[in-house]
Amino acid sequence: MELETRILAKNDALATKNRAWFAGREILALNLVSSPGSGKTTLLERTIRDMKITTKLYVLEGDQATANDGERIRAAGAPAVQVNTGAGCHLEADMVARGLVELKPESGSIVMIENVGNLVCPAMFDLGESAKVVILSVTEGEDKPLKYPHMFRAAELMILNKIDLLPHVDFDVSRAIANAREVNPDIIILQVSARSGEGLETWYDWLRHEVGQAREAAFA
Ligand SMILES: Nc1nc2c(ncn2[C@@H]2O[C@H](COP(=O)(O)OP(=O)(O)O)[C@@H](O)[C@H]2O)c(=O)[nH]1
Ligand SMILES: [Mg+2]
């Protein structure tokens, strides 16, 4: 218990440094969290390819093993640095700090941090991001916000992905939204398909708005 508190306190101090580093460069940093396979990398690939936001995008890829996602991102056209966590089930602030040295994002850009896929540990670790974005796909069940309340409480935005599959699964969208709002009344919810592109305009609108906020915050 005490060890956990000390680890979290050390992480929080480093996250505060990362946050100041981002703010000094007017960078919007987002921490993307979800179960494995809900579509984080696909959403990033699509976002990079669509280029509907004029802001330059960089990606820090967190996974226990492999460089696969980093390669997918580079193939889509954005700089990416892969951070492998080994046995670790989440990224920590110091890993992000080291990744940034290599990634070298320019001022005014967006840094997307794809966290290790699970809805438990990443909720506890602040990376210095502007916001956590949780991705839930329609194949996972509408009860997930209730089962993993910490994650959905920590997130500012929930992206409900794979809505192209709705005709084939018995997923109750309104129940999923109600469950998310039950644990986090303020959460913003967007419904998209990273495959078909449906709903992605709302995601790009949100990104543009957040980029503006990151720039304003730098002068506050
Ligand atoms: N039908 C459908 N499949 C998707 C969508 N988004 C991602 N996928 C698929 O879901 C699988 C996992 O996606 P991936 O982006 O690797 O998930 P990650 O583990 O969260 O990064 C892949 O086979 C994707 O092609 C979507 O919107 N619709
Ligand atoms: Mg991925």
C-alpha cells in the first residue's frame, strides 16, 4: 500500500514536469486508453491519413512488446516512437519523458500517446496529458463503464468505436451511454467508425477545439 502510494507520488511529480513541458510548447497531449483491440491504432491511422486537422501529429506508442503499432503509424505518415513496457501494464510519466526526447514534437503540435491496452492500470497513472480519451468498441459490451469506473471517470472523452458493426451485435448504445454518464456525468461521447469514417468529423472538431485550448492555456 505504502509502496504503491510512493510510486504514484513519484509518477505524479514527473507527470507535472511533462505537463509543463507540453504547455511551454503549446502542445496538445492526449492519452488514449482502451481494451486491446478497440481501435486506438486504427483511429490514429485514419486521423493521420484524413489530415482534416492542419496540426502536425506525433505518436508515442505504448505496448508490452513488438514495434507493430509504431510501424503502422509511420506507414500512415506520422512520426512515431515505440515504448515497450515489458511486464508493465501501463505507461508511466518517465517513459513518456524519455519517448519525447526521441520524438521531438514541434511546438503547437498534437502528441497522441497510445497507452497499453487495458482498462485498469492506465487509469491511475497521469502522464502529463491534457486529457484521457477512452475508446470503447461495440463488441465489448455496454457494461464496461460500470466494470471499470476509474477509467471512465478519468476520461474527458469517450469514443464509441466500430459503430459500423452495430447491425451485427446486440450492443445497446443508449445503455452504454447511460452507464458512462452514471460514472462520469461530464464525459463527452462521440460515436464513430474508424473503418467507415462515419462520425469522425465530430472527433476532428473536438481535436481542433482542444488544440485551440492548448494554445490559449499557454498564455494563461
Ligand atoms: N469493423 C471495424 N473494425 C475496426 C474498427 N476500428 C478498428 N477495427 C479493427 O479492430 C482490430 C483492432 O484494431 P486496433 O486499431 O489494432 O486496436 P488497438 O489494440 O486498440 O490499437 C483491427 O482488426 C481493426 O481493423 C471499426 O471502426 N470498425
Ligand atoms: Mg494499438
